Amino acid sequence: MERALDGVEIVELEPIEGEGLIFIEGFPDVGLVGAIATSFLVDRLGMKEVGYIDVEALPPIISIRDGSVKELIRIYRKDRLIAIVSDLPLPAAMVKSFSQRLMDWIQSKRPELFISLTGIPEPNRLNIDKPKVFILGSSKEVVERALEHEGAEPFKDGFIAGVKGMLLRESVRRGVNMLVILAQAHFNYPDPGSAAEVVKFLSRILDIDLDVKPLLESAEELKLRLRDLMRRTSHVMQGIQKSKELELPPVYL
Amino acid sequence: MERALDGVEIVELEPIEGEGLIFIEGFPDVGLVGAIATSFLVDRLGMKEVGYIDVEALPPIISIRDGSVKELIRIYRKDRLIAIVSDLPLPAAMVKSFSQRLMDWIQSKRPELFISLTGIPEPNRLNIDKPKVFILGSSKEVVERALEHEGAEPFKDGFIAGVKGMLLRESVRRGVNMLVILAQAHFNYPDPGSAAEVVKFLSRILDIDLDVKPLLESAEELKLRLRDLMRRTSHVMQGIQKSKELELPPVYL
Amino acid sequence: MERALDGVEIVELEPIEGEGLIFIEGFPDVGLVGAIATSFLVDRLGMKEVGYIDVEALPPIISIRDGSVKELIRIYRKDRLIAIVSDLPLPAAMVKSFSQRLMDWIQSKRPELFISLTGIPEPNRLNIDKPKVFILGSSKEVVERALEHEGAEPFKDGFIAGVKGMLLRESVRRGVNMLVILAQAHFNYPDPGSAAEVVKFLSRILDIDLDVKPLLESAEELKLRLRDLMRRTSHVMQGIQKSKELELPPVYL
Amino acid sequence: MERALDGVEIVELEPIEGEGLIFIEGFPDVGLVGAIATSFLVDRLGMKEVGYIDVEALPPIISIRDGSVKELIRIYRKDRLIAIVSDLPLPAAMVKSFSQRLMDWIQSKRPELFISLTGIPEPNRLNIDKPKVFILGSSKEVVERALEHEGAEPFKDGFIAGVKGMLLRESVRRGVNMLVILAQAHFNYPDPGSAAEVVKFLSRILDIDLDVKPLLESAEELKLRLRDLMRRTSHVMQGIQKSKELELPPVYL
Amino acid sequence: MERALDGVEIVELEPIEGEGLIFIEGFPDVGLVGAIATSFLVDRLGMKEVGYIDVEALPPIISIRDGSVKELIRIYRKDRLIAIVSDLPLPAAMVKSFSQRLMDWIQSKRPELFISLTGIPEPNRLNIDKPKVFILGSSKEVVERALEHEGAEPFKDGFIAGVKGMLLRESVRRGVNMLVILAQAHFNYPDPGSAAEVVKFLSRILDIDLDVKPLLESAEELKLRLRDLMRRTSHVMQGIQKSKELELPPVYL
């Protein structure tokens, strides 16, 4: 239980091993799309808590659920599926080192695929009934294989800021198969409708049966409960924006 | 007398050893409930000063009592009971490393139980005659055993911020038996009435006879004398709140 | 893939080797002259991406172009020509250590020449049709050889702040042949017209045929697309000015 | 002449050795009482400069007296008496580490006694003709022995902040005999009258003959000359107060 | 070309060796007196550039003179005379470590004398035709020998802040012969008239013939050219004043 210099410790409560593992992460960012989708997945599939990630830079808070102490970033497993769920957004200053650390761990598991779930800000979201789903991959093969399933189109030009961008960059550099699933979402409000689209496409990729109805039915209640996480997450996203600015600057002609 | 890298040094003026030790801590936080209760315990039981904790990050102040120099964080003992009393709240930035350090030390003593006394903020406290007492434990067994005594109910859902939360998290991780006793309390005012309820329940747990009348009788004087500590403690608690925000964000559906 | 202490990592995707290499850098500064000129060069010559520079201090952003993940600072090659293109300006605090690091790498390649492209602020730029081009070198020989080509005059007295200044200083100290090509430019607006003059002189130096017409034709569109990079770059340049002041103080009589 | 990591270097220009040494320090704080009293002592007894303390964190200033360069913190000696005089208050952030360092050195000399001279703020000072003198010791024996001399009473309850508090704490921990002599004083004005009372009691302790008349006669001139040191010292004392708050918080019932 | 931990590197382009070397420094401070006088000396004597000092903490600027890249702090030599000229004032935070570093180097050369040229602020400077010259030395012998030449009087009581003060302190500690020549000067304006008096006295010390007429004739032009360096220097001097306060606090009676 040595703590690494960067204050990130990944603890496996039971050994996370096996062939062809598929990792899914849903750290909270745009519209909390990834967080909502991953939590829904964990809940619906009845995944089992098998580890946690302790990040020194997170606030000194623990959550109590049903009388039990919970870690802030938890790792769940069911069969080949490993899901990482976080109750808090990562501090902006940690995004780079955390991403490297997480990729070290994931790479060491020789996964079949690493899937990141997230939203892309869509100013016109209010007028969109069914948010579009985009995909981005660490290689052309990953994208092509994903596109064999209907319901998504490739993400062409733009930028990815924050932890998802850094994870993708590391995947490219390391040759880890990574797929990012992005849905149009509110930038600053929890967006269960967007998460539902992500879950639908994900279920095709994973070839599992997942009914998103409960997610949509509890949307209002969910938005209320996620108000605080959204506020926190907005702070972090603004932090990245402010000190670093979000728009992509293409120098190309 | 080597000083550790984190600036925390735990000094035993006489060896703190023995079977079945029970540790109690009352670092000042909500309503100063833990601080008042632990000090009362030390005073009433006539516990003996057997050590101190030196925290580099605390201000350069010493207290003089009855002509003698006192350490700011003192360790007292009577028989199997070890109490830790602090004249100052811990700086927010130290909460995590201090908790690890204290748990290292407590764990090395193979204690029977580690008890943390504290308050939970109750906005309606003014209209409550007899504050409720809640308990939280590092395991189901600890909670169940505590519930055999009347006067408390389990803490179900919510969050624990600050040093008590971090100590509890460490206890869970390390398998140390820890019990947190929480009473409804004023957030920002010293609350001897709340501390009295904690002491009553604690006396049942410890199977000792402790009359809380003197605590209640001196309540007004106590509030006056603790005004400064409360102000200091509020600063620290606001620091945790501000930079880290206090509400729990449940991502679960 | 060890990361250096200063957080700068230069990665060669294929070995960058050979006799008589010529390096060109165009980090964004005054008028984005160097950035525009270098990108134009890469595009027109169809140079191939052969490496990248990872700077820890850059924001956690990746750019996606045509569905592929791109590094922020890329190294391109065609024959003996190596071009370094950056999508973001370097943080002011990194200028010194980055320059040392980059020179270590360039020096290790025993280049024939290292060319830096940049602008010099010209308040009267609006009234100037054809910006003047100046040159500056790490030695008299470099300057004299460059002056054999028409279209530039030597830069006599003044100062060079930022990454270009530091690279030139290192070149002098290390005895690396370095040529700085500077064109009169807007300080705070993207200046494709100035970049065109730099490209024209550069093409003579390199003895290659480069038509700058496309650069001038797309000037308006380019200015629009580069608005964000210019804003970012201005911040950095102001940072250097503010904390360090830009004017040269000649103590000489 | 190795410089320690904390930037404090104690230099003995001639070896400070001997049996039964008595150390006296008068770092400037409340009313500059200790600084005035110690300087008066050095001057009257014609003590000889035998060393100095170099504190990296002090400002880059030297003082010139009678054409000679002087260190800011000087060590003087006459027979068994060693006096430490400082032209500047210690930066608040250094108080803890400096106190440890000074005690290491003093302890290594196996002194008979370490005497600290200081003031305690007395809001009503203007109406007090003859300030009271209090004493505080590292042990009951030290206090009792000092009380055999008339003119002082024991300091009972309160707090000691700053370098004097930290030195006393260290003395208790290390078992060094330390006596603190405190006189009622203005908090924010140089108080030669208070210093005179300290000197009078000190002369009894040391069994030496010291006429305080010159001190009182030059009081007005002294106040003027010490205006700057007082302002500097006030800043430091406020710094300790502000960031750390000065009042003692007794948790005891 | 190893860089020291404090970011100061002294580079000798040709070995600076010999018996009886005399070093002169003129880092810019009060009235730029030292900077003007040293530059004048270098220019008039036709001294040769033989080295430079690289200070990491200086801004990322290089100066170009007559088409050549110049270091910011240059070392010149003619016969036994070594002059150090700086285009920029040293950052206040570096004054202490830089002084130590420079003295290490100078001491290693076993110089006959180290001369520092500077101004002392004289509020009434406008009404003074011929500024007085004062001297201060690392020992009585240095002062006495200097006073054998007419035109200066000893500096008796006061303070010396900044790099000159720190260099003098180090000289005393190390037993290096150092002479400080100070002339009454404007605090905040370049003062060539004051520099001329310094040069006149210096020429007697060095027994060389130096006509200060050119210095006085170009005074107006010089003031204009030095406006920027003065502004920069004022910032640094205010920084020392602000964070550290400039007045000397004599505790002595």
C-alpha cells in the first residue's frame, strides 16, 4: 500500500485479471454524461466492487451509503467488464499525471478495449430530441470496428480537453485500443438523455441488453441529485478553460 | 525525536502499551462536540498526561496552565483508555497526512476500539431539546455491537468531511475497529448540550459512570471560554468547505 | 519514454538522422509570423510527421484532425529539412529550460543550419505594403552567407525576447549555426503578409521554389482561424513583457 | 561554514565554551522590551562580540557602525554571560525552525541557565508607573529559584506566541533550564520603562550591579531611534496574529 | 558547462588568471552610479570581453549590439583590471545567493582588491554641485589605504542594502579586500554627475588617467538612454524596500 509520488494509488481488493478485459470510465465532465452512463451500467449489470483509486488531491471527504463507508473512485467488475466510477471530478492540475497513471495500470492488464464515455457541448441541445453520438479512437481500426454498429458517426475535427483527451493521447502513444463515445450534451447541466444515447450505443458495442427506460424515467430526480456534482464539475471544467483556454487553434492552412 | 517529513511527531512520555486499549479522539469540529466531550472525560476520570503530538504546521503558540507549559495536542491515559485532546483544530491542508500518521500509530497499538467523538450540523438545533446520537463504524460488527447499547441509531447516508472522515476511511482500509459517535449540534457555536449526549452514550459503551450534570451546569461559561477555539475551528471548516465543497454528490441512480 | 525533470520529452517516431540537416522552427509569437510560415512550408512541401515534443506544462488538450489524434508540437521532415510546428505558444516560465532542451537535441543532430522564423513588432505596419526582412545569426559567417541572397538586411541593435532569443543565445554559446529571419509584423494580429515575406526569403536560402500566392489569398480566412492562437500567444507575450519588461537597456556610452 | 538546510548558521568567532554559561536572548517583540534590555546589558557590561547568527531569510541588509560592518544577529560574551542581540525581528515563518536550531546550539553548551527577556502586552500600560514583572520557567525548580529574588511573580495562565514561546517549549522538551522574564509593556511602542524593570530583576538574578538610570534618561531618544525596528517588529507580530490568531483557546472545563 | 543549483553560472571565455587582479563591479542600483561608472571605464580603457555570468532568474532576453548577440552580464579585462558590467539589475530574491556565488569566484582569483561602485541616495541632490564621495571597506586597512588618496571620506553609520551590502558582508567574513566607493546620488534618476565623481576617485586609486569630460558631456543623452534600466532598477530597489524595508534599526543606546 505504498503511495506513489503523484498521490495516486490504485488498489485491487481482489486481483483484476483475465483475458480480453474491457475497461469503461465515466469521470464526470460535460453534462455528467460519462458519470451517469457508467453508474447506470454498474447498477443495471449488478457489477461488483473490486477495487478503488485513492487520489491524494481529492478533498478529505468520504461518502456513507446505507451505513457503509465508500471510496470516492471505485472500480467495479462483472465478467470481462471493468467500470471505473468517480463521485468527484479530478482536480484540473492532476489531469495529466492521473491519466498517465491510470493508463499504466490499464495497459498492464492488456485489455481488449478501453472505452471512455463523455459528452460534447452542444449549445443547441435544448432543441435536440435525440442527441447524436460520435466516436473517436486510438487507431483507425478501433473506429472502423465501432462503426460497424449503427447509431454513431466519426468525430472529425476539433479538440478534446481534460482527462478524456489525455487518456486518448496516451492510448495512441502506447498502442492501447481505446474508443471514446461522445454524445451531444448540455455543457453545464446533468444530461441523462444524452447519457441514454451513450448507453444505447455502448450496449451494441458490448453486445449486451440494456434498457435505458429507467434512466429516462428517473431523469428529473437524477438531475436534482446531481446538481452538486455538476457544480463541482463545472468548476473544474472552467478551471481547465480559464487557465488553458478551450478552443482549438489550427495553424494549418 | 526525529521529525517526520510531514511535520508530525507523536511522542510517548511513558510507553503507551497494553492489551485491549481503547482510543478516543475529540479534535475540534462541528459544535466543538468532540473537543468538549473528550476534555470532560479527561477531567472527570482524572486521566494522566502520557504523551503529546507535535504538528509542525500548527501556529507557534504554547499554552501556560497553572504556571506550566502545555503541548497543544496532548495524549492522556487511564487504565485501558487513551484520550487525545487538541487545543487547536488541524489546518485543513494537513487533514489527510495527519490522519494517516495518527492511524499508523493507533494501529501499531493493536487497539480494541478507536472512538471518534463529533457533531453533525443540525440547522434546527435551537428547537431540539435532546440532540439525537448517531453511530457509524468501520465494519458492520462495530456498529451492531454499539447498537446493543440504547440511545443511538445508525448513520445511514451522507458524508463525513475532515479528520474524522479520513480516520474512518483509514480504519476501514486497515481493518481497525473504529466507532464514530455523532450528535446533532450547532455548526458554528460551541454545543455543550450536544457533547453531553455524546458523553452519555460513550459512558454506556465504556461501561463507566459519568455524570454529565457539571458539563451542563458550566455550559454558559464554557461557551464563553470556547469562543476563540470555535472561531478558529470555523475557519478551518470553512476552508474545507470552500476549497472542497461539503455536499455529497451521489452519482447512483 | 522516460520523462525529463523539466517535463519536456522529444520523441522521434522514426530516427531523425542524416548529414547536413536543416532545422526550422516557428513557435508562435509576434504576428504568428513563424507559425504561419512554418505551417505553410510543411503543407506545401508535403512534409511527413516524424516525431513530436511533449511539454508537460502545456494544457491538457489534444487536437483531432480528420479523425486522428494530433500532438500539440509536431516534428516534420522532408529530405534534409526538419520543421517544428506548434499549435500553442510555450508558457513564459518554460522558455529558458525548453530552449536549452531543444538545443541539446538539435545540437546532437549536428545540423548544417537551424533557422528560426519570427516577426518584429512594427507599430507602423498598417502603412507598410511590403514588410522588411531582417536577419540575425549566431556568427558573422552565418549572417554573411545569408546576405548573399537578396531581400534581407542585417538586424543591428535591439533585443530579442522569448524563445527565439534564448535559442539564439544557446546557438552562440554552443557554436551551432543559427539564422533568425525576422519580418516587420503586427504585434497583436496574425500577419500572413509578413509571413509571406519570410517564406520568400527562406525559399532563397533553401533554394526551393515556393509560391506564396496561396498564403496571401487565404489571408483573411487564416486570420479568422488563427484568432484564438493569437489571443493565447498575446497572453504569453504580455506575460514576458509584464514580469520582465521588453525594452533593451543599453548601459553603453 | 556549511549552511544548514533551514538557512540558519551560527558562527563562533571564538569558541564559546566553559562551565555554567548563562545565555540571554532579547529578540525584538512586544514593546521591544527584550531587545532594549539585552542591548543595554551588552553596552553596560562592555561585552565582547564573539560570534553571529546568519539567517538566510533576513533581508539583504548590513549595518555599518563607526565605519565597521556588523552582522544582524550578534553574540556577545563577558565571563559566563552570553548575550544574543538582533537588529531585526525574525520572519514569522522561521520562528519554529529557528527556535529548534538555536536550542540545539544552546543545549550543546550545557548552560546553567537560558534567560529570555520580553514584554507582555498591557492595554492599560499608560496608567502604570512601574510595570509588573512576571516569570515563567521550563520547570518548577527554575521558577522557584527565580522567585527567591524579589520583584517578580509567577505567570499563571495564558499563552506565549512567537520565538519566546517556541524556545520555552523546546527547553521543557529537552530539559534545558530556561527562565522567561516578562514585563508589562506597550504592544506597539518601544517601552524602555518596561525594559528597565526587566533589567532590574535580571540584575538580581545575575547578582550584578546595573544602574538603569541611563536607560530611563535616554528613553525619549531611544524611542525615536527604535521607531523603525518597532514598525518592522509589529509587522511580524501581526503576521503571527493574523495567520495564526493570538488568543489561547482553553478547552478545559 | 554544468549549471549550478542556484541558476548562476560564471563562464570564462579565456582563463581569468594572474597576480594582483583588481575586480570592479557596477551592478545597477541607486542612480545607476555603479553601472554608468563601470561601463565608462570599460569603454575608455578599451577593456576586452573575457567572460559572462548567466543568471537563470534574469528575463529571457538577449541584447543585440552591432549585429552581435551579447550576454546580459559581461566580464571585461585589461591587464590586472577585471570589470563586471550588467545590462539588468539582479532580481531581489537572488541577491543573497548571487553574492555568495560571485564572492566564491572572486575569492578563488586571490584578488588584490575588489571594488564596488555605487550611489547613496541624497534627497538634496538637486542642490549639490559636486557630490561627496564616501568609502567603506572590508577592513580598517583597506579604508586607510584608500583615504591616502584625496577626495573621499569614510562612511560612518548607516546601512547598505542589496547586492553591494551582501558582497561587503561576504568580504568581511572571508577576509577578501573590498572597497566600496559611494557617491551622493539621485535615488530614482540616472546620475552621470555622481558617476563622474566615482570615476575620478577610482582613477586615483587605480593610478590611471581618466578624463570624465566625455561622461559629463553626454550626460543628457545618457539619461535618456538609461531611462528603461532605471525604471527596471527602481522596481528591484522598491522590491527590496517593500518586502524588507530599507532603514537601519540601531538597537544600541
